[in-house]
Amino acid sequence: MKLYFITTKHLENKVWFREDKDFKIGMNKVALVSALMEIRVFAFTLMSNHVHFLIACGSRDEADLFITTFKNQYSRYVRHKYCIKELLRRNEVDIQEIENSNEAVERVIAYIQMNCVAANICAHPLQYPWGTGACFFTEVHQKGTPLGNLSRWGRVKLLHSRQDIPETFLLGEEGYILPESYIDIDAVEGQFSTPKRYNYFLNSSSKAKKKLSVDDAAMPSFKDQIIISAIPDLANSLFQKSSISHLSFEEQTELLKQLRYRFSCNIEQLSRTTGLSYEDVAKMLDCA
């Protein structure tokens, strides 16, 4: 078996997950695909506009099939819910084989875990639910209900799929399959040996250093999902229009200005949450 680090390219003016329900579906799709393909997942994180995985499988082609299947599974849900076609079809993927030497595996896992911290979403991976942030070196694990306790239809509704996965997988109180059900926790903790060494790699990862090197005032203060949910209400309040697509250039400019003022958004976050290009957002803010 070989280790592969999978990263999707950051979507600049779109997001994978608009609200918590989307994240929950994403979490369930990870469980579904990993079970169907019998893939060992060591760590992963679902961010608003990209995802990271560290998996073990037989070849790069198998790793490519894993991420392609995951994207296809989640895209079907997005297409049905939001009527958005091909959201992820052209989302580029980078797959790197990771040698288990020179602490490379430890650095990759720390990088994945620290994405949420670098994005200023939380202070520690333990606080981020959409991935393996709370899986390692913790004495408190979430309680769950075996999937076997659900009816057949209940499992179909949960997974948005009629395919079967192990009934021993645990459904958490928040409505998604707990990563502890299928993550190779023992292998990861054995890789680091001790909590102290694990925290050392978290604190010395490139993501941690990036956060320390950037002025917090320049970092987003609110999650993308909060901004996305606020945009229709703000557009209606300011201009009595229901969507940003219905606004004129001048109205879009004012909306961006208000979002930046109220939510401390940077240009990247404004582009992701509004669907406008980075160049258009920058131009509008220059005019503000």
C-alpha cells in the first residue's frame, strides 16, 4: 500500500459547501466512498472551497478514482439541491505520493489538520468538525448510533445513496457519520507516538507559520457560510432585490463594501461567497 496526499485546487469564486447541511453530506460521502472502495483514510478536511485527504491505496490511479468518485457523489447532491451543473468537474486535483520517511507523513497530516486554523475559523483543529480535527489524541470521542439501527430508507436518506456501507459505522448527534468509524486512528497516533510530538508538528506546520506571518486583521473573521446566508437579506435590505445577480454594478459595489465593513471580508472571501471574479471584486472595491 502507498500513501497519497490529495488536494483540490481552491475554487476562487465558488464554494463546495454553502451551509452546515452541505458539510454533513460531504462528511457522509467521505464515509460512503472510503467504504465502497475499501480505502484507508488517515486524515482529511473539508474546507469551504477545497478539500484535502491523506489515504492509503495500491496506486495513484486508485487515489485518482477515490477523489473523482467523491467529487461525483457530492456533485450529484449539489446539482439536485442548487441546480448547479459541473461545479467540481473541472476542479483540478493534485495527487502526491508520500514516502513514510523524514517525517513526511507527520508534516502532511499536520498540514491537513491545520487548514481550519490557518483560515482563522478556529484556534485548534479539535474545534473543527468537518474532518479529522477531533480524532487524534483526545480522551473525549463523540457518541454515535450504529447505522444498523436505522431503517433501510433512513440510511438512503442519510447518504443520498442506495449503496450499502457497514452498519457498524456510527451516526453522530449532528447527523453525519463520525470519522472515528473508519479513520485509521491507531495508525496515525502510532505515527506521532505521543500527543506532545503531534502538537509539535501542528504548531510547526506551514499552515501554522502562515497564520503567524499574516496580520489577523487581513484574515476573514466569519465563515463563508455566514456570509453566503447574509447576502440575500442584505441585498433585500439595501436594494429590495432578492439576489446579487439582480443588482447593478453600482449596487454590487455597495453590497461588497457593506460586506467588507460588516464581516471583515477580504477579496478572496468576497469572490468565493458572491460568485464574482477576483478581478471584478477588486475593481469594485477600488471604486468604492
